[in-house]
Amino acid sequence: MARRAMGRRGGAGRGGVQGARRPEVRLPALEPFRDGELEPDGDYDGLEFAEEDLTGHDGGGARFMDCALKGCVLDETRLHHARILDSVLTAPRGVGTDLAEATLRDVELVDARLGGVQLHGAVLERVVIRGGKIDYLNMRKAKLRDVVFEGCVLVEPDFGGARLERVEFVDCAVKGVDLTGAGLADVDLRGAVELEIARGVDRLAGAVLSTSQLLDLAPVLAAQLGIRVEG
């Protein structure tokens, strides 16, 4: 079982915002993955997946505990309803990875290069997404608690209908985000170096912005409120 120190507790941070609790995963000695193919409802404990090509594999409903995935290819990999616990995913790459309704708890995702990844209906708790770039991230109706996006680029992420609680954006670019119908509580956007809201600006209650971000969003907010600015 992973030797995991408890992540820092999310106490009141700047502006009274509750900070996210980060995972601090300490993996045990790992055995190499030798099975060749993921299996639906498989049980993977204490394994290292190194440079594995998992294109098209079906690991739906599988459980990954105390695992490390390093440089794996995840094109069209089916991991719906999977549980990824106390694990570290480093430099995964792929298009169309299916993690719909999956559970990620105490997970670090580092330097990912992903496109069209499906996380709708998923549950993320104590997760750090650090570095890399994710295009067209689908998190519709997902539940995020104690999640940190750090130093990454998110292109047109979709949080429609999602619930975000104690979520931080640190040194990352968020381009064309959709917040339609989302619910936010203690969501700290001040650290985002770029913030572009395509839809759902009316759902920002529960978020904290910097003064400069508020000024940048002024035209969008004015349009939402039906305010005409002239002169």
C-alpha cells in the first residue's frame, strides 16, 4: 500500500478562500506490468506501466492502486468507471481517452499531452494536474474536490453542470472554458496566467478573481447583465 503523507489541509488562504488539499503520494516498490493487455474490471496493485502502448485497451471498471504510469500511450483507451487511487501518471499522451464516471483519488497527473479526454461524471478528490496540455477536456457533471491545476494549459475545458469545491488554478492558462450550469465553492482563479470564459460567466459565484482578471472579464460580464458601455 502506498506510503502517503496527508496532503496539506486546505485552511483559509488569501481572501478567506479554503485552499485545496494536495495529495502526497509515496509509492512502494513496484513490479513491472507484464500482462500485455488491460482487462475490464481488472485489479492492478503496486504496478509500474512503463512506456506501454495501451491504445484501444478496455480497462473499464478496473482498479489501479499504488501504480505508476510513465510515458504510456492512451489513444482511445477505455477506462470508464475505473478507480485510480494513490497513483502517479507521468507524461501520458493520447486522444479520446475514456475516463467517464471514473474515480481519481490521491492522484498526481504530470506533463500530460491529452486531447478529447472524457471525464464526464467522474469524481476527482485530492488530485494535482501539473504541467502539460489538455485539449477539449470533458468534465461535464463531474465532481471535483481538492483539485489543483498547476502550470498546465487547458484548451476549451468543459465544466458544464460540474461541481467544483476547493479547486485552484496556479500558473496555468485556461482558454475558452465552459462553466454552464456549474456550481463553484472556494474556486481560486487568481493564479491563472490566462483566463478566458466562453460560456457560463454567470456561474462565477463561489470563485475568487484578481482585480486584473475582473477588468479583463468586464466586457463579458457587461454583456451577460445587459449593460451597454459607451464612451
